[in-house]
Amino acid sequence: MKPSHAAIVEAISGFGMDTITLAGPLEAKLAAMKAAGFSQVMLKANDINGHPGGIEAAVAAVKASGLRGTGFQVLRDFEGLSGHLHHYKIDIAKAMLEMCAALDCKVLLACSSTSAHATQDLDHLARDLRKLAMLALPLGIKIAYEGLSWGRTINEFTSAWDVVCRADCPNLGIGLDSFHIFAAKTALDEIDYLDPSKIFLVQLSDFMWQEAKTFEERMATARTFRVFPGEGVHSEQIVDLVLRLDRLGYAGDYSFEVFNDDYQQMPLPMVAERGKRAALWLAEDVLRRSVPLPNQMRLKSVG
């Protein structure tokens, strides 16, 4: 029996999609997500600033869609700078926070720095992130700090967690991204040492090969050929990841951040449908503990 749209919406309520994943204008992306049954969306600054009607029209479109903002992305190369570079990034951060607040998003994603101009001193990095969090505090925004797998100093979630702990700020936590975890080959056992209340965002995706050995290969794969959970070769690890987070007590959002050049050439409903199947697999088969055997893992068919 085909599940009703209302049943699908309820089943996948904890999952959303990134606007990055879909091609086309903002309104079309939001409509495709809504039609597929998603109730939340991770928003990217380009979709807001690039709207032909301007930022106000983009904000109005998001609010009219009825989709809740999972978060806003992405602040890059913020921490570890000094002098004029630091002041420049403070201005960028303030602008990002203002957009985040206008969209009623409660989380701003900040990725670990790749800049050769940034210090590698962890206390300096923590001090800068604390400053960012303090800027966000009056706006009611949390900062999710994510370790890029090609980050200069912070390239695993374990080191990102170290810096977050050093900063010791209530609205500063970490963002986890399955792609970066698998690309960096970080042991999933390390998740057990995290404080679930300080995990502010989890982004999920997969890819089609077991390894991305170099930073260059990781960047190329991450930006052009991720796939939805259940479509790549790391399904067992994704199951392990979400079940560990569930056991840990994580009750926050999951979002599909799927950069894929092929998906950019496909009709929006087809891509959103793939996202829906991934969400249903995770929500119904994985998190409800009826996990298929590793060699039988497939996306659940939805009529």
C-alpha cells in the first residue's frame, strides 16, 4: 500500500535537504522539497544573495514555502587570522549572521579554515570561534563548527571537538558531515566521546569509491560527485554513524548535503524523490532498528 503524503512527511520529519543539491531558482527548489515530503531545508547564502528579487524576496520565498530552516551556510576560513584579514572576516561573519537571523535559521555552519595565512595554534582558533559565537548569541544563533577533511589544521571532527571544548561557549558546537568523516577515515568510535547537546547539525551524503586519498581528490569528490545515503559504497558506515548518534542521544536534524554535477542536470522532482527514498530508508529501516544485512542494503522502494 502506497504511504500517504502525510505519513511520509511525518516519517522523514527529522531529515531535510540542502539547496546545494538541486538546480534552478530558489522557489523551484523549495517547492520540489515540499512536494517530496520534506519539512525543512538547509539554506545556502548563494541562493539568498543570488535571488533576482533580492534578499528580501528570497527571505519571503523561504517563509512562504512553509519549510523550516535547518541552518544557514557557510562561513569559510574564519578562524586563525590576524590583523586586517581578521577584521575582514569579522565583517563577513556579521553579514552571514544577519542573513541567518532574517531567515529564522538557528544554526550557522562554519567550516574549518583551509587558509595558509591562518595560525595553527589551537588556542587562537578557539579564541576566534568564541568571538564568533558571542556575535551570534544576541541573535539566538548557534555556531556549528565543521572539520573539513582538507582543512589546514582542523580536518577531522575529533580536532574540531577539541577546539570547541577549548572555546567553551554555550552556543558553539560542532557540525558532523559523513563525507568528511569517511574521507578522513576518522574512527566512528570517537563519536561516543561527544556531548550530544553540542552537536548542532549532522549532514549526510555518500560517494562511489572507498577512498579519497589526497586533499585534492577529496575536494573534487565533495564538490561534484557526492550521492545520497544508500546510493554509494559507505552504506554500512552511514548506518553505524546514525545509530551511534541515536544511542548517544542526538535528537537534532539531519540534512542531505549532496553536491552532484549529474543531479544538477536532472529534473528537480527526480532528485527530490531520491532524497525522499534516502530519508525513508534511514528513518524507517535504520533508526527503527530493522536494519538490512550489509550485503542486502538497498534503498526502500516507495511507490
